[in-house]
Amino acid sequence: MRKFAILLLIFVALLPSCAETQDEKTQRLIEGLKGGYNPRYNPAVSELTYMVLTGECPVQTVVDVLEHEDAGVRAHSAYILGATREKTAVEALVAALKDEDEYVRMAVSWALGIIGDKNAVEHLIPVMKKDKSEIVRSVAA
């Protein structure tokens, strides 16, 4: 009987997350992108990437996040767009090459390289030659 009561408590505790709408889940995951720059250690990056690939999260939602106030969120959104190879995001990624944060510019350069859109090359060349960050220049190359 005690095991049943414990299982029931766990079920009741998890019930609200089961009732989460798709928009609520997306917003929760976007908030989960805050802090840190390494996408390998952030489960929200993996989950949002999966949601974009399966159509559960519109690409435009992630594109819009490129303008988020938190640099970690902007960098992670660039990684997601690169990982999903979203050609529709190239224009927004090119604009993000001017971000003040070097890790965002690095993620954007990586994403544009992975997407492989030939129109992005003309924007990556100046970054490769003139960006103030050595790591950004090397990723853009």
C-alpha cells in the first residue's frame, strides 16, 4: 500500500507537465537555454532541435530567439538552426553576425557553415578577416 501511495504522489506531481501545451513547452525550453554556451551540456538545445526537426516547434520561433536579451540563448538558438540546417534562417543568421557577444558570433558562423548556403559566404569572408575575436575568425574560416 505504501508503494502505491508513493507512485500516486509521483504521478500527481508529474501530471501538470503532461498537460503542458506545445507553446508552454517551447517557452520553457527557450528559458532553459539561458546560462552557458556549450550546447552539449544543455538538454533544452537537444529537445528544441528535435522539436524543430519534427515540426513541433516552428523554425521562426527559434529565429526570433536570435534577438533574445540573453547571449547564451542567442548562441544556443544559432546552434539549433545550424544543427537543423535551416536554410530559411540564413538571413537572420547573417544579421546575427554583428552580435556584440563573441560566442554568439562564433555559433552563428558555425551555423552558417553547416547550413552551407552559398549566399552566406560573402558575409562570412569579412568576419573571417576582420572579426576582433580570434575564435570567431577561425570558425568563420
